[in-house]
Amino acid sequence: MGYPLQPGTGLEREDPVMAFSAKQVRALRRQPDHRRIRTREANGRELTYLEGWYAISEANRIFGFDGWSRETIESRCVLARENRGTFLAVYLARVRVTVHADGATIIREGHGTGEGRGTSPGDVHDISLKAAETDATAHFADRERRFQAIVSGCFTRS
């Protein structure tokens, strides 16, 4: 169900596996470093994920620092509270990851959330926004498939 990239049309490639080199495909299929896998509980479920900095480092290693990019396409504060000098902020972010491989451009989007608490409202908003952007980026790298999530278009952690 893939469509070839048509030069000059702005169409993205929907068949990304064909665009990656054999070396990149091998790297994408490798299991991630187990020390970088984290878990957290949400709504009674245990979620596993890769640390955001590790996902970014792996993208740089696999695709090259100039072979991919990440941009925040939406961010919004969904909760901001102050209680006796302690501030809380929660942000949602949506990011777009673009990978350039063998003349093709593969584009995927993901979302994430971030929460910050502290005594400085500016720091709390900054921390929670950055956490949401990192969380959204890490959605591209799940526990078992690293950046295979880009290949499959899957953004969930389970």
C-alpha cells in the first residue's frame, strides 16, 4: 500500500522500509539497550517507553544528525494551577519527525504530555513543555522496535 515519492509534488513516501539502507534496517530491528527502557503507571496500566534523550541519540546514530528532524507543530497548556506558592502545569505537544533516506522523505507525527511542579511558574511551564515534546518524540521509539515505530507508523507504548 505504498506510494513512490514523486519529485516536486510534496508527497511523502508511505513505504518507508524501502527507503532505508540495509544498515539502517538492521539498526532499527535491534533491541534497544535494556538500561534505557523505563516504565510508568497510567490509569492502572504499566507503560514501557524509551527515555527521550536516548531516542534522539539513536535517531542521530541511525539516520545521521542531518538525516532527520523533529519539529513541534502544536503545544498547549491544558492545566495551570497555583496552591500556596506551588505551581503545577500540564502540557500537550504534537511533534513531527521527518527522516530523509535514499531520496525519500518519511514523515510521522506523535503526541505526548508533560507535567511540571515547583515554586517558579516560569520554570514549571518550561519543564512541562519540554517534557511533553520529549514524550512525543519518544513515542516514535517503543520498547521493542526502537525507531521501527517510524517505519510502521505506530505511536503507542504498551
